[in-house]
Amino acid sequence: MQQHLTEAAALPADRTDGTLVGRIWRPGELAGPSIVAIRAGGVFDLSAAAPTMTDLLNAADPVALARTPGERVGSLRELLANSAHDQRHDGVAHFLAPTDLQPIKAAGVTFATSLLERVIEEQARGDPAKALAIRQTITGVIGTDLSKITPGSPAAQRLKAHLVGQGAWSQYLEVGIGPDAEIFTKGPPMSAVGTGALIGIRADSVWNNPEPELVLAVSSAGRIVGATLGNDVNLRDLEGRSALLLGKAKDNNASCALGPFIRLLDDSLNLDDLRRTTIELAVEGEDGFTLEGRSSMAEISRDITDLVGATVGPNHQYPDGFVLMCGTMFAPIQDRDQPGQGFTHKAGDLVTISCPELGTLANRVAHCDQVPAWTFGSHALMRNLATRGLL
């Protein structure tokens, strides 16, 4: 874990040339979260100017606010080292997830590859042993390349009519190539964990995987103001049994990791840079198993601005802003144990998600009932900030 919690690994390729902000836990008398800027000279507390990340992201000029002087807390090296799951505690300053009051939203089935795997999950009813045979049957009818189909287009409607006639239509195909995007709530505000922390899978899940994703930071006005990395941990067996179990498959203790920082859009990073980036993933198991994958944002079926438009608008507002996980094309099928049963996590897996623009998010897998309980929510944050005179 520690090799991924270094400045060289955690920072973007251009290091601190961009505008990087995050959240840390401050120990001692303050004993609470603070908004910080990550700069060449260290980590600087911006709480006097922006008590919450919501205040910063909703500002008229988030970049200008992030560049206020602030109080130096310490070195990036020190805070990253303290952020490892076996080192972090309330007595040391360490990184938290870089969001606070924002709901954590997610877009599903936004890549052709993951679309096929969702259809396979549905047909397998959560049984990984059936996946290989179903994959062969489904791809024989649907094909393996849906990337050239524009969702909601006339061509997509013709394909839908054909698949209905073949008895191969699926609720996942409906949101994958239909007119309406799937947008769901991954987790409530304050529930995400940051880099270095444990991430959770349910002990009763036998088929699950990481989902490495680009995560957009969106203001209350619906404006994309920054981005970070995310792991939308997914329990494939639960979702495959029934789409009505999506909440149970997606929203569990420590089932969402975000970080390491939010990089604000400025002269060094724009939306086109995000559209072109590739998200890399690596899994290293304590059993010696390794898995690598990538998710190219150039292959997404719906533009990231369209996903934001499907989330916020006249029918739904977010006064605290929100973060939006954009989905992934990564759907691992590499066998880990038994032939034909594909990949699933094991406790102890080290998961790293990275891209040159945003750095590296690193977490180790544990069962949800074994990770630290989530106890510091929005109410605790408000009380803490009031006690510190920041509200």
C-alpha cells in the first residue's frame, strides 16, 4: 500500500501544476475535517475561506478560492503516509474522501463492454458459474461491438426492435442504447472513503468487482468544476439476481472510494482532457493473483456533459452540488479460481486506480462488517464546524 501513497504515485503526471483540493482529518483541538489545497510547498488548510467542499465547488470562482494562502498543515508525503488503513487514526492528520455534502451519483451502462456484462449478469441470475455459456450465447445474438450505436438514435431503435424479436432485449440494453441514461445514487453524502482506506465488499457476496471510474465534481448550478477518481465497488451476484437489489449491490459500508484529490478545471485541465483520458486499474491479491484493466473515456457511449444533464435540471436540483461517477468499460472476466467462473474479489486485495491527469487512488479490500464503521455524517460535520467557529 505505502508505495501508492507517495507523492510520485498520488499526484498527477504534472504534479502540482494543476489546482488540487481535498479533505483531511485534523487531529487535536480541531478534531475534524478541513478543506485543503495541495501545492508544491505542502498541504494548506483553506477552512477559513471554504468550511466545506460544497462551499468551494459552489463558489463563483473555485480556482481563485483554492489559491487563497491558507495555513500550512504539513507535507504531502507525511499526510499520505498517515492515510494508509493501518496508520490512519484520529490522532494524525490524514486524507479523507475529497467530498462532503455532495450526494454521490453514478451513471450505469455507459460503455459497450460493461453493457454486455450487465446483460450476462441478468441472464445468469447472479451465478458466476453460468456466465461463460451465457456470454457466448448473448454475444452470438447481440455481437460484441455496440460502441458505434448512439444511444437513443434511429439505429439504436432499429436494433432494439430486432433484439425484441429475437427475445434478447434486456433492461440493461434499454439504458445502454435507449434514450434515457441510468442515473442512480451510489451513496449518501459523507459516505465515501479516501485513498489508503479499506473498501468494503459484503461477506455473503461470491461475485463482485471493482469499477474504476472518472468522477465529475458538479456545482449546484450543474457546472462541471473538477474531477477525481472513483471505485464504484459492485456486487455482481446481488445485482444479477434482481435489478431491485441495486441498492444492496452498490451502497454498503466503504463501498465507494474517491480521491486522492479533486482537480479543478483551469488552464491546465479542461473537459476535453477528461474526455480523452484512460483510467487504469490494477488488482494485486495476497494469493499472488494479479489483474489489470483500463477504461478509455474516448469509448463512452454518452458524453460526460450529457450524463450531467441527465442528472440535474428542471426535474431534479442539487443545492449542495453532487459528484457523478461516469461508469466504466472494465468488466473483468479473467478466471481467478475455478475455470469459467471469472473474477471476484478476496479480502486483502490491493486495488489501484490511476490516470495521468488525476493521480492514483489506492485501497485494500475487506468485508463491510470488518471495515471501520461510518460514524461521522453530515450532522457531525455541522456540529464540528460550528464548534470550530467556521459556520
